[in-house]
Amino acid sequence: MEEKLTLFKNRKRFGIEKNIDIIFKNTALVLSSFVAIILLGIILVVFFQSFESFSRYGLKFLVTSEWNPVKDEYGAFTAIYGTLVTSFLSLLITIPLGVGTAIFITEDFVPKVVREIIGSFVELLAAIPSVVLGLWAIFVMEPFFRAFFVFLHNFFGWIPLFSTEPTGRNSLLAILILVVMLLPIVTSIARDSLNQVPKKLRNAAYGIGASRWKTIFSVILPAALSGIMAGVLLALGRAMGETMAVTMIIGNSNAFSWSILSPGYTISSMLANQFGEADGSQVSSLFYAAFVLMILSLVVNIFAQWLVKKFSLKY
Amino acid sequence: MIKTNKKTPKNIILSLENVSISYGTFEAVRNVFCNFKKGDITSLIGPSGCGKSTVLRSLNRMNDLIPNCSLKGTVLFDGTNIYDKRVDPVEVRRRIGMVFQQPNPFPKSIYENIAFGARINGFVGDMDELVESSLRKAALWDECKDKLNDSGYSLSGGQQQRLCIARTIAIEPEIILMDEPCSALDPISTLKIEETMHELKKNYTIIIVTHNMQQALRVSDMTAFFNAIEYEDGDGGKVGYLAEVNTTKKIFNSPKEKTTQEYISGKFG
Amino acid sequence: MNSLYYQKRLSRNIGDTFFTSLSVICALIAILPLIFLVTYILIKGGSQITPELFTLEPNPPGDDLDAGGINPALIGTLIITTIASIIAIPVGVGGGIYLAEYSKGGAFSRFIRFGVNVLAGVPSIIAGVFIYALIVSTKILFGSMYSGLAGGMALSILMLPTVIKTTDEGLKLVPNELRYASLGVGASMYTTILKVTLPSAIRSIATGVVLGIARAAGETAPLIFTALFSYYYITGFGDLFYEMGSLAVLIYNFALEPYDAQNKLAWAASFILVLSILSVNIFSRILAAFTEKTKRV
Ligand SMILES: Nc1ncnc2c1ncn2[C@@H]1O[C@H](COP(=O)(O)OP(=O)(O)O)[C@@H](O)[C@H]1O
Ligand SMILES: [Mg+2]
């Protein structure tokens, strides 16, 4: 109480200071609202720009794969399929690898120093720009995997996912480069969640004779699950929105194919590829595609945040 | 194969022979010799920081979980040095269970908290029956028989601790180690847990760390008094040692050591 | 056999060995390619570095002999990230101050914090699309379309959430006693913030902001149709209103060229970009570790 009283007197004494205080506070308030304004602005602008295309095609846009500026016909199915298939498959590979690595660096298999070095190294990799990863993918990864892709097609060609002859850049390469990008995210979030599991739970399990992996599977992983899930969702959002590396390696073809051994498209690579040169109703269709991408990543992101909120109060 | 030490009488279930335990370069306890009798409750008492928990954890190799904690000497259990390279610590912990200072139920239902340990120990009998009997032995059955599917965390602190005891009993260990199991609890819960211990004494050997001397007096047959002193060769830090071990009566009525006398009369601690 | 002894063939021990090996394999699969990637970029890119690289303009693709240098792109990256910082830092720090110091967990601040997280998750290309629609296609900046200024604005959208978050979190770590001490002697709120709270959090805020800038410097997607690309030297202030090159877009454009000379230029630019980003990251990590240590003592 006394503190407030002193403050109060001062305010009365210096009218200017009181005004500065109010101005300062309101400026900060306005600046913090910028986030909301920008977010709302993005949603509104993208929505209104896509309006023309939206009113022309409606939801049919999402399920047709014609993309023909000459005939002025647009449908984003190829790109939407590409976005979903690359992000989900890359996540499918990343989750076990990332969580496995996270377990490796949270258990005591190797000395702490080694674990910390591995941990910070993985985190550093998250800082490498995706355009550089794309460059690497073009010149190193693609030649490296060429023979393997031929093998995949020869032996598993009966599966629709591998049904086309591999020719240079394709969706599977995009998936693999996405794995490289997502690994640091999943690994470091999984590691943090595992580290946050209270020690006493591990003690409890060991104290009644559980083995190391019994403890990990039955006690530690379940307790860390919500955190790991949130990390996975964040990674999913990243995968869906990732542009450069994917654009450089996916082959950018709108010809639809179920196969990931054929060139493909994602929404973001289509935007990167066509936005600069588009005109007429193509622009509006691109905005429509951008709107779809934004909704997808918003949903994933909001779900991730909800998950974090819901489960963070457990202990 | 290590033969049973000839000097060890038959009813000794666990014995420490010249045990010293260090954390990195810091030696926490030094040269402990101590025998624990089968079917007894033994209290470990002493000022805080003298290494009671350290010694207790060494009895079922929980210290393995602490990086750079190392032990010299032997801990004989059932004729085997449990620090022998060939020994599987998981096996040791199945036969020597532990209850910790802070109640630490799993984030699972009450029922699952007990069934989990039993299951990993290969229990094939009637699980419902085991859960009930374990909860009864831990004096918790009446309080939670109607909410076995509630989370273990829905219980009060004292109940959680009794759940942890029940969980340990359910794996039917030969020895139960307890590290200040009542320090986080209110007096009524404490009394309940002491009753539980009296009950358990029939079937188990119990070794309990306590800072409460009344509790040691109430529950234990034997008492080991640990103390810490500065050694001249040390780096200034205090090193724990076992000052005196005897029947609880003798320790409290006619201790041999002067420090024991001073400690139990409350001069330090 | 002593029952306490370790038995390999026990199913739990087989399981444990199996899963331990599995996690080692995961770690190897995860880490080896990453190590390979970094060394490859550093060696391949590093071998292309020459003094002319830093001074020349790039030659338009076509003649496979001499690709020239990356001077405009290097300067462009510096300019565009500076513009982004000039926008994002004041707005972000101001917003972070409001969240941490004024709003004590009300609905508004919860909404803004939520918005910050959502904005952080918006795909970077969407930021480009947004600025394209708002600035480039409307020619609102004195009639210019693609420009370094527009590129900087797009990047600032990506930096903003990072800056707000680090400010907010940095300020929240400042103990309340410090605030009470200042308020208690009759200081007003803004003096308390500017003279007491902000200075004591400045280190962690600065670290976060610098990392955010480093990340922005490598962003490409928001620039490809806002700043576009340019082959020519940046000579004056007026160039802000025209197409502007950047290392990131140079890598993108030249990686896709069929000519070896341009590809090499892309590697060289990658080397410079990766080396600077990694050094900033490593340096700030060391600094953070060092600060922790001194704090503990
Ligand atoms: N995990 C640990 N790492 C390092 N030192 C420890 C650790 N646990 C305990 N110690 C040290 O060992 C000594 C004995 O501790 P402890 O066994 O917990 O004592 P008590 O249980 O008698 O209070 C103390 O000096 C303590 O600081
Ligand atoms: Mg203790």
C-alpha cells in the first residue's frame, strides 16, 4: 500500500511525467496490437484476393487438378495432394528418428558432454536456410538416391506410391529433404519434453524393478507425449508451409500422379514458381491456393497450441 | 560365484562391508560396516547431509541413476555382492523395493499404479485380488476401494504415499527401503503409515531413513546412527560415517558414543 | 546360476538391448547426414571463395565461363535485413513490453500471445503473398513494384513474432522485487521499464533478436516476389525502390540454372550465408552459457 501512495504523490507532482507514462503505455499497447492487425490483415487480404477464383470454382477447386492458364481453368488438387503427402510422409519418417534420437540424448548411454554436443548440433541445423538445403538436395541428394529410387520402383512398383519410373527430381526427394529440416524441430522438442518428465517418476519405476525401456515406454514417453505431440504438430505446420527446398527439388509439375517417384507440386512450391509471372484470373487462383495453405497451417498450429495448454498443467 | 560370508549369521539378509560412496570426487560416506537382520525394522538416523539417503539408495542400486556416483566395498544380499559386475540391477530392485521421500505415484489410475509393477514382475495371478490385498496391507483399501479408476494424483499426500507403499508391496520384495516416507505428511497420515509398517513387519524386512527420532523409537527394532565429520585429508567438506548401530532401546537409553547421546538429546542435528 | 545375475536371454534384457541399439541407430541416421551436409556446404562453398566474389556484379547466365561476383546480393541481404529489423525490433520490443509489464494475464494479452504463436506458424511464403498483394501489386510505394523495401517488410512479418516472444519472455524472467524497488522509490512505470527492467533483461532479448535476424537473413520465400532479384550494384538510396538482389534469392535462381559457373556462385553464396548464420548462433550460445555460469557463481 505504501508503495502505491508514494507513486501517487509523485504523479501529482509531475504532470508531464504522468502524461509520458500514459503515452508510453498506450504506445506499447498499440505496438502489441500490430500482431493481431497483421494476422487479420493477412487473412483478409488473401481471402479477398482469392474471392474471384472462389466464386468461380467454389470447393471444386480443391478436387480438380486442371491448371491451365491458356484455357483459364484452375484446380489445385495436385498441389494439395502434394502438400499433404510430402508433409505426412516426411513426418512419418521423422517421428521415429527424432524421438529415438531424443531418447538417446536424454538417457545416459554416452557421457553428458557428448549428449550435449549432439543436442546443440542438431539445434544448429535448424538454423540452416532452406534454400541452402535445396541446393544441397539438387547437387548431392538427387544423384545419391538415384539408384535407390530405381530399386524402389523395380521392387515396389505395384504400390501406387512407387508406380512411376523415377526421372530426376520428384516428390520423394522433397520428402527426404523435409526430413532433414524437421528432424531438428522434432528432436529438440521431444528432448525438452522428455527432460521435463519429473525425475521421481523414473525413480518410481526403477524402484519397483522396471527395466530401462519398460520405464521409457510405460512411464516416461506417456508423460512426455503431449509435448512431443505438440512438437510433431509444429513440425507438420512447418512441413506444409516449407517452400524453398521443396520447390527446388520436387520437380514442379502439375500433372497429377499418386506416385511419389514422379515430379509433383505443393501449394507453396506452386506459389513460389508461378506468382511472379501470373496474371489475370491465375493470380486469384493462386491466392485461393494460398488461402487453403494458410487455413491448413492455421488449423495445425492452433491445434498444437491447444494441446500444449491442455496438457501442460498435468504435473 | 561368491560364497556366503562365513562370519555372517543366517538371519542377516543384507550387509554392508566397508562401503564408501562418492559423488564424483566428493566422498559422501566412508567405511560403513552394517548388518540388517531379516524381519527387523531398522532405522537410519542422523543429521541431514550425513549420507543416510546415499546409503539407503546404495542398497538397491538406485544410485546407478545418479551420474558419477560410485561405490567402493561390498553390499551382500542373499550371499551375493550386488555390485558384482555380473549382477543385473533390475533384478536387485525387484527383490529390494523402495519408497521415496516425495510420494511419486504414476500418472495412472490407482489400480494401474499397483498392477503396473506386478505385471512387469511377471505376476500371473488374480490382479484384482492383488490390488485389494496390497491396498489393505498399506491401510488404504477402505479409503479408495470405490475409486480405483481415479488418478493416483487425486489422493491426498498421505494417501499417495500409502499408494506408493502398496505399489511396492505388490511386487512382494524381500526388503522394503523407505527414505523419510513421512517427511512430507501430516501427523495423522504419519501415524497411519507407522501402523502400516507394523503390519508389514510380519512379512518384510524394512529399512527406513527418518529424521524423526520419536518415529525411530516407535517403529524400529534396530537403529543406526550416522554422523558427519570433517576429515583431515578431505577438502574441507564433511564426510558421513556410521557412528553406532544397536537395538533401538540401547541407542536411545544407553548409547556408547557421546555424539549419539548428544544427537538424540537434541544438541545438534 | 545366481538369480541376481544379469541374464542376456531374459526377454526384458533382449528387449532392452534391442531398443537401445535402435535408439543408437536413430541417432546415427539423424546425425551423420547432418554432419555430412554441413561439411559439404563448407568445403564445396569455401573452395569457391575469391576476392572478386565480394566486389563484382553477377553475370547473367548464358556464358558458362565467368559468373562474376555476389556484391549486389551481399549488400542487398544486409539492406533488406536491416529494413526488416528497423520495422520489427521497435514494434516487437514495444509489444513485448506491453505483454510482460502492463497486461497481467488478461484476455487481451492472452489473445495477443496466441496471435504471436499463430503468426510464427504462418508459412513464410504467405508473408510474401501478403506483401505482394498489399504493396507490390498496388504500387503504393511511390509507384514502384518489386523493391528492397517491400522485401524488408515481408521479412519483418517473419521477425516480429520472434522479437515479441523473446522480449516478453526475457522481461518475465526479471524478478518482481526489482520492479517493486523502483516503483517503491516513486519512479513512474516507464522509467522503471526503461531504466530498470529492460536493462536487466537486455542480454537475453538481444540474443533472441540477433538469432531472429540471422534466421531472417536466410529466408528466401518472402523475397522471391517482393524484392525479386537484381544483377546490378546498389549505388544509392533510390535503389531501395527497385528490385533488389539477396544471397538467398541468388542461391535459388542460380541453383536452378543449367550452367556450372552460376551453380558455383550459388555454392559460394551458401557458404557465406551458412557461415555467418552458424557463427552468430554459436557465438550467442557460448555467450548464453557463459552468462549462466557467471550467474551461478
Ligand atoms: N546427487 C548428488 N550429487 C552430488 N552430491 C550429492 C548428491 N546427493 C547427495 N549428495 C551429497 O552427499 C551428502 C549426503 O547426502 P544425503 O545422502 O542426501 O544425506 P541425508 O539423506 O543424510 O540428508 C551430502 O553432502 C550431499 O550434498
Ligand atoms: Mg535424505
